Amino acid sequence: MKTIEKPDSGSVFTEYHPPQHRDRYGLHLGLFLLTFVSMVYAGGLFAGRAVLYEELGWTAYARDGLLYAIPFLFFLTVHEFGHYIAAQKHGINVSLPYYIPIPLIGIPMFHLGTLGAVIRIREPLRRTRQLFDIGAAGPLAGVVIAFGVLLLAILTLPDASYLLSVPGHEATVAFIEQNGVFPAVDFQPGDLVLMFGDTPLFVLIREVFPGLPSPSELMHYPLLLAGWLGLFFTALNLLPVGQLDGGHVVYALFGAKAHAVIARVVTLILLISGSIGFAYVFGNLWYAWLILAAILGVLMWRLFDRDVRLILPALLGFLALSAVVVFYIPEVAESFGYSAWLLWVGLIVFLIRVDHPPVLVYEPLSPGRKMLGYLCLALFVLCFSIQPIYVGG
């Protein structure tokens, strides 16, 4: 920063010069390649066509992995470069994307191959139009790719015999050949199956294309899975909290006060779902309630700014609500509870933050920007699932 004297008045003001940063191209490329390898591994793991792999070897596994990794990684790249190009247009100093691989030693059933990608904004965003353009550009660019991948997957969906290469699917293939659709529940009691929950958009798509795989079979179709994840990652980024893309959009559209309310309501909904989900899984163990109380207490300590007058009644209310739902309305707990949201709320309150930092200049958005902002909110609603990825059985 340097100080400059204005010639007309003699007053002094400060001109901001952001520090110069150089992108470490080797690091960005290395993370990209590691993520690509991890995603190829995950794609073949999800497809699970062991009969085919035993017959044709690793090339068949790699083919399924590439059908997942290439479109999903393309979606992530377009999403992040949407942010990057918008930032460059506004003269904002940002980094190239950092891709986040998941180590190959992760839990196989939940191994997506990546936690996504991020860019680093190296200077404050001072104007709401900058904020909006950079925040909205990523999801709007990425969702076009996700829709394209989804459409391609639907148009190229193989026939029922495809599943014969997945062990234990003979009955499923017979059902599809007889009825033309997948069975609604495609696993036996006691089986543990990875489910990809239907979003409002997927429910609509199933009405148009009734032959789509059921939530328990989606994982075996790499291209379709990549499209589903692209849409859901878009919804996660559009959560209207903190400095997520959705937080930028809501702050620019409605202002700081509305953002603060919306962000807290959404965070509390996620926290309720997480609390009910945890209690539904572990509620028969008395000490699980102590663990849940401790988790909720820590999260509410940050969420309510250490205000005990709010924390204590909220904590007791959440525990009571979870107990009532789990023990008296178990069908609601089964369809609404999702314990993983406790971890996500932890990321929100400790890293992402609930509130959005203020900008120096609040500018009304143009009608075109407002329309794009409402489109972002609609995409969030259509692509979000309260139980996105879970184990059924």
C-alpha cells in the first residue's frame, strides 16, 4: 500500500496494491493429475463390473473409470474457470484452480475420487457486482456441462444386459426386461447398498425418462453418475451461506441483513437433519446422546456467537426434537435425517463462516444480473437433496 496526496484538496488517501503472487504451475498440474488418477480409480470402483474386469482385465476397469473421471473433472474445471475468467474480467487477482484428490486408501464405498476444486481470491472483493459476477459464473458455467453430461448419459444408456457384468444382478436384469423399468428397491433386507438420493430435478427427469436406474443402481453407470454429481456439487456450492457461491449471490441480491437470516435458517435446517440422522443411527445407545449433545454444543457455540441464552434452549430443543422424531415418527427420520450434515455444518461455522464479509460499495444489480441470481437460487432448489449419498439396506 502507498499513501498519495490528492492535488486538489491536500487530503491524503490510501491506494491499495495487492501483493504480487505467482501461480505454481507444477503444483496445480500435479494436483490435477493426482485428482484424475483418483477419479479413474473411483469410477471403476463404483461401476463394479467385476465379471467384465475378470474377463478383459484392467483396460475394462480403466474404461469405466475414464467414463466417470473425464466428464466429472471437465465439469469441475469449467466451474472453477468460470470463477477465474469472471475475476480476470474485473481485474481481481485470483489463483488457478487447486484440485483436491482423495487418497486411494479412502473408504471404498464413499470414494468419489475428489473433494472438488477451489480457486484462491487474493484480494478483497469491494463491489457487489464483482461479488455477484464471480460467485455466479462458476455454477452457471458448470451446470451447463453437468446438464450436457446428463443428457449424453441418458441418450447412451445401455440396455438391461449391461448389469449382468455386475455380480448378483441377474434378478434385476430379469425385472427390467419384463417391466421396462428398474425395481424401486433393488436390494435385499440386510444388504448395504450405496444410494444416490433423488433431487427434485431427478424426480422430474424420471417422469420423462422412466427407464433411468434406481438410486441404488446409479453408481454402476459412470457417465450418469458424473452428471448427477455435477448437479449436486453445483447445489453444494450454491448453499446460501458465508462465502460459498450461493452466499455471494444472496448477499449481492438481497443485502447483508437478508443474507444473515437466510444463511442461519439454511444452516439450522442442515443441523436439524444432521441431529436427527445421528440419533436415528445411534439413538439406541445412551452415550450416543451425550456425544450428540457435545457436537451440537460446539457447533451452536460458534453459530450463536457464544450466547448461552440462545445456545442452551436451542441445544435442548434439538435433542428433544431428535428424540421425538426418531422414536415416534421414524419414517420422517428415515427420509429427512442425514448425519453427514453435522460435518458440513462444522465446515460452515469454522471455515466457510455463516456470515458474509461486508463489501465497501453496495451497487444495485442490473435486471440481467438479478435474473441470473434467481436462476442460481432455482438451481440450488432443483439440484439439492437432503439425503444425497447414503447407505441403504
